[in-house]
Amino acid sequence: MAKMGRPPADTEPVTIRMDRELLKAIDEYRRNQEDLPSRPEVVRRVMTNWLKDIAAEMPEAGASRDQDD
């Protein structure tokens, strides 16, 4: 099981506001996970996975976006 508690020291706090519906969705997701992650951990996991997904969809660095130039 993953260690719970404070994240590593090389992090920064980020404060955001979320509406109740989003918090309900996060809590429902948490309850369906074996390790019952905290809300911040769910946000970290979702953001990490989302960023990996969009990075995979982006053109490679240095590749021309418009071949007609």
C-alpha cells in the first residue's frame, strides 16, 4: 500500500476551489480505489495521468506543426 501523509519536501502547496459536484465525484472515485487515496492524492493521480495522455497526443518537440511553410 502507498504511504499516506505529507508529500515529499520538493513540492509546493496549490490551493483551488471545487464545486460540490466535483468533490462528490472525487469522493466517489476515492471510495472505488483499493487504497482509498486522499482527495489531494486523487487530484495528483488524475492530473499526472491526464498530462501523460496529452503529452502522448502532442507532436514531438522540434516537429513542424505546419508543413506548408
